[in-house]
Amino acid sequence: MTRGSYVRVFDGDRLLSSYEVQLLLASIGQPRDDELPAETYATELLDPEAVNLFCARLRQTRPNFADLDNFGVLRRSRVIINHERSDYVDCRP
């Protein structure tokens, strides 16, 4: 793959370097950086009114959220997560 990958340029094709090919391979797929837990947070920092509005909207628009309490909605929507590192806040009730 590193010797047969080209990029189209103005008047022809240019062979990609192995570094460029590796960059392309590393960037395949949807980025998941936003799923990483915040370094310092607590569920108490969430605005209760915003949480209630967010959860109510999800319960109305998505059937799989209808029977969940606020904590369940926040977990299923990945607003709060558990993490294996002990320095992260455990957000279970």
C-alpha cells in the first residue's frame, strides 16, 4: 500500500510517501475523542434545569429513553460514564 498510493494533482498523480499513507490509515473512521471522560467533573456541576429539559426532550423524541429516570437518560446518552481509572468521579447514584 505504501508503494502504490497516489494523490491526484493538477497535471497528474503523485506517489504518496509512506508517512502520508500512515496518516491516512490512522485517520480512518469517526473520531471518538469526544467520548473520553473529562479529567475533573462531578454530576453536581450539571445545571439541574438544563438536565431536566434535556432528559424531557429525549423522552419525548426517542422511545428508548421513555422509561428511564434522569440518571439513566444521562448514562444512555453518554453525558456521564463510568471509567476504569480511579481518579475519575464515579457517577452512580
